[in-house]
Amino acid sequence: MTATNASHLIRGEHKVDPGSGEARRNVDPASGAPISETPLDAVLAADAAVEAAREAFPAWAATPVGDRVQYLFKYKTLLEKHADELAAIVVREHGKTKGEALGSIRRGIDCVEFACAAPALLMGRTLPQIAVSTSFCRTEDQGGVGIDSSVDRLPLGVCVGITPFNFPVMVPLWMWPMAIACGNTFVLKPSEKDPLAALRATELAHDAGLPPGVLNLVHGGAPVVQRLATHEDVEAVSFVGSTRAGEAIYRMATEAGKRVQCMCGAKNHSIIMPDANREAAIDGITGSAFGNTGQRCLAGSVAVCVGDAADWLVPGVAEKTKKLKVDRGDAPGCSMGPLIDAEAKQRVLQYIEYGLEDGAELVLDGRKAQFPKEGHFVGPTIFDRCRPGMRVVEDEIFGPVLSVMREETLDAAVATVNRSKYGNMAVIFTSSGHSARKFAAHVQAGMLGVNVGVPAPMAAFPFAGWKKSFFGDLHANGEDGARFFTKQRVVVTRWL
Ligand code: NAD
């Protein structure tokens, strides 16, 4: 089987990179068969994509918002029609299970639907008669002249999106549908690790009739990102990915004067109270830690058990987890797929070693699970009696490793959660409203779940990470998305 060259999509046309530079070779993570090659230093293509977006901007910004969203209505139906096709690409190049792939595409479609509400989201505000002017023609005796004021939301220009491998269809849909609905034009730089799903989803937008240049896609690695994030014709940069890359891109792009939002890495904690519904907590922790093979910024990878909760949670999760079928994503009954690549597998195996070296108790060893031998598989792994400072507790592993900690009280558990440098999400399982309320009041994370394992915000809400999980002001999605992709203009009016 030969690899496909991932082509750029500029002005609605495929452009294969001349291929003089470096490329990344991607394989099927479940079998090692070649899939695609992504050019990594396609800087000229990045320039061409920005130029296409810059040229398309004036006409697109002048297109009435009601007309702009018509393309998104058509696109939504195309995404629904092609959901199985897109899911098959995601399963093949990312390794997710088919159910996970279809679910993530559905969450992406939600974002397209929300962007269709742009006419309401972009509405300005007016305050008539903010003052009475008595200067120039009319005196106070003549009643003066009323002054009105209004504020409008306007597009920024060319916006850029840089996206991670773990949701190759969904995360781009957090960005460009809202950006273009607001009147901007867009350049998407998807992950170099699974480029074909994002490419196919972008082709469908052109099948919906989107004018050339409004949405462009360029592949690449760090050199392309650097070019896009500092390009003089780019106004805003939306990034989703690791904290290491996101923090650097935030610095670089803000220094170049761009508006920037960076949704970054995570180490999410779930508190399990002794009064929790046991079945719900076991289900919730298992799904949160091992869903998407732990490759999720909302993965609950640390369980903080209060009182004697660990005595039933750990055996319960271990028993449930042993039944998970680890296989290629489209195998019948598969509940957990492989990791994205050999490097990711190596990293997870290294953290299992770190856990042992640091003195954690290995309850379930994912190295010994049953899975196909060819791919990048590691089975679900559980460490108990983890303590602060252990590397399996401190670092984002981004794989199927659950670290269990034990605390005596809710206060101690909240303090343990708040030690983390990350603040993406936190969860509590409890039957006490008092405990849930105390948790919500004191825990330092931007997305909270109460008896919900993965509190992923729906499209109308912001993806609201805190601390090292986010750099910027306005988050992705919800009204924040519309505000991020627009600037305000105040008009003060006096008619003599
Ligand atoms: P990554 O940071 O390696 O890559 C993300 C994007 O940044 C890619 O397009 C990549 O090409 C680019 N990139 C990587 N290194 C770069 C560098 N040095 N300079 C410039 N650009 C660079 O992330 P990943 O491995 O693709 O995705 C996993 C990470 O994404 C995890 O940390 C996960 O928590 C995070 N993530 C966060 C969210 C969120 O909303 N907070 C959502 C999904 C994933």
C-alpha cells in the first residue's frame, strides 16, 4: 500500500507540495501500514494560503451574514451525509473506535449549527440619546441636538487555526465555521499526524459552494506555524494542542501583535466521595480515563478517592477495564484503539516505568493486555497509592494510564486537585449537594463535572480551561468564539 501525499487546499484547489523539504510519514496506528506523507516546511504554501485569504476577505466581509451562513447550513447537511466516510478516515489514521469517531464528528457538527446563529450573535447594541449637544447650530433654548451611540461587531480579516491530532475533524470545526460566519477568511493548519480527515472535511466545505479563498488549508510542522502566527496579513490565531507548543505560540503571536487564544494540555482530576453512587463513579472514571485511549484533553487521568472510596473504586474500575477490548478501531466490539504513533507508545511505556520507579502500586499493567502485536497499542493501566510529586501524577501522559490518589477529606482532595499546574477540568462523584457545591466553589479548573466523567461543554458553551491549560482571554466556542473572531466599533452620531 502506498502513502497519499497530503495536499494543501488553497483557493478551493488542491496543491501538492513540491516535496523538496522534510515530510512526516504517517502509518495506520493499528497496523503500521503507510497512509500519508505530510510536508513539514511548506512555508511558501503558507504564504500562498494567507494571500488567498487576504484577497477573498473584502468580498466575503461585505457578504450579508445571512448569506454567509447559508453555506454553513449546506455544509452541515454534507457533514451528516458524509459522517461515516469521515469517521472511517479518522479510525484509519488516528486509531479511534468507530463510535468515538462518529461521536466527535457529531460534536463538530454542533459547532457548525451554532455558527449558523451568527446573525443573532453579531447583533450590535444601541443607546439612543446618550447626550444632548448644544454646540454649533442649536442653543439650549432651542432644545439642543440628541446624540446616539451604537456598537457593532466586525470581522478581523485573515484568521489562522492550528489544530492537534486527537480530534482531527472536530477541533477545526471549533474555529473556522464561526470565524467565517463572522466575515473573516481562514487558513487552517491541521495536525501533521493525521492530515487526511481535516482535508476531507475542508473539501466538503467547498462542495457546499464556499467561495474560493474563504477557507484554505495548508499542511506543515513548526516552521509553517511560525510563519502563519507571525505573518503580517494575519490578524488572529486560534491554537489547540500541547502546553509546550501553545505557550510558545502564544508568546510569539502576541509579540507579533495578533489576537491569540491557545487551548492547551491538561492533567484532570476526579474526586470520588465515599457517598457517591458506586456504579456511576466506576463507569464515569473508566470512560474518562480510557476513552479515546486517554488521548483527550478532558481525560480524567487522576482519581482522588476520599475516605474509603478507593476500596471499592479501584477494584471496580480494574474489573471493568479488564473487559475492554483493545483492538483496531473498526474491529467488532472494540472499546479502545491504539495510540497515534510509535513515539506516543514509547512515552506511555516510559511513564509506566516512572510510576514503578516512583513507588506507585501497579494494579493493572497495560503492557500485559491482549492486543494486536503490529500497532501502537498499550492496554489500560492503573496505578494506586500515587502521591504528589510522582511523574504519573504531575505530567500529562496522554495515554491510557489512570493514577489513583487517596485523601482523608474533601478539603484535602480539593487541595490535591489545585496543586496541578493545569486547570482544564475537574469532576466530583458524590450524592451530597453540599460536597458538590463546596467542590465547585473551591476547585481551580474551568470546566467542572458533577457526577459526569467527561464534562465536555456543548457548542453553545466556551471550552474554558484555566491555568496552564489556556493562554488568552476569550475561549473557543459559544459566544466567546464570536467575540474572539470580531472586533468592536463604537459609533457616536449627531444629526444637526
Ligand atoms: P501538539 O502541540 O504537538 O501539536 C498541536 C499543533 O501544534 C499541531 O498542528 C502541530 O503541528 C503544532 N506544533 C507542535 N509543536 C509546535 C512547535 N514547536 N511550534 C509550532 N507549532 C507546533 O499537540 P498534539 O500532540 O497534536 O495534541 C495533543 C495535545 O493537545 C495534548 O496536550 C492535549 O491536551 C491538547 N489538546 C487540548 C485541547 C484543549 O481544548 N485544551 C483539545 C485537544 C487537545
